[in-house]
Amino acid sequence: MSITGTLIVQMIVFLILVWFTMKFVWPPITAALDERAKKIADGLSAADKAKAESAAAAKTIQAELSAAKDDAAKRLADAERLGQQLVEEAKARATDEGAKIVAAARAEAEQESVKAREALREQVALLAVKGAEAILKREVNPGVHAELLTRLKTEL
């Protein structure tokens, strides 16, 4: 056969091969590539959606954490204020009780002082009466009187 005949037969075989490839081989490859591209696009879309949801969840968590911190700080301040108030009330009660105890002690000391003065007056009066009685029992003598008064002074 000649070169032209071989070339024509090879062209016909090549065209049949191209037609066969276009008809039976190319569509499954194209479908597989399209399906793969769609899966990749869906995966990227899902990743973007998950990233957006993650960012929203992070914002929500941050807001809740901030609210919890504010609430904890508020409760701590309230507890501290209540504790301070209780301490102040206890101090006031203790001061009142102390004042009552001091007043009672002063009143008792004053009563004891009055009793001691009365007892002292009674003793002084008794001694004065004894001194006057001793003076009157003896004769009236300035030297003896001075001696009796000196003894009376030592007794007081």
C-alpha cells in the first residue's frame, strides 16, 4: 500500500478513536471531574459555614463569660458590702455594750464610794464620840486633851 492510503486509513482510525473517546470515555471523566469539583465546593462551603458558626459561638461564649464575670464581680461587691455592714453593726453593738458595762461599773463604784464614805463618817463620828467621852471622863487638862487628840489622829 502506498503512503497516502496508509495515511487515510490512519486518519479514519484516528477519527474513530476520537469519536469513541468523545462518546464513551470523555463523559465519565468529565462527570467525575464535575462531581469532584462539586464536592470540593461543598466542602469549602461547609468549612466557611463552620468557621462562621465557630465565630458566632466564640462571640456568644465571650458575651456569656463577660456577663458571668460582671455577675461575679457584682456578687462579690455585694458580699463585701454586706460583710462591712455586719462588721459595723457588730462594732456598734459592742460599743453600746461597752458603754453600758462602763456605766454600770461607774454606778457601782459610785455606790461603793458612797458606802465607804458613810462607813467612814460613822467611824469618824464614833471616834469623835469616843474622844469626847474620854475627854469628858478625865478632868479638863490641856496637856491630856492634846494627848487624846494626838491618839485620835493616829486612829483616823
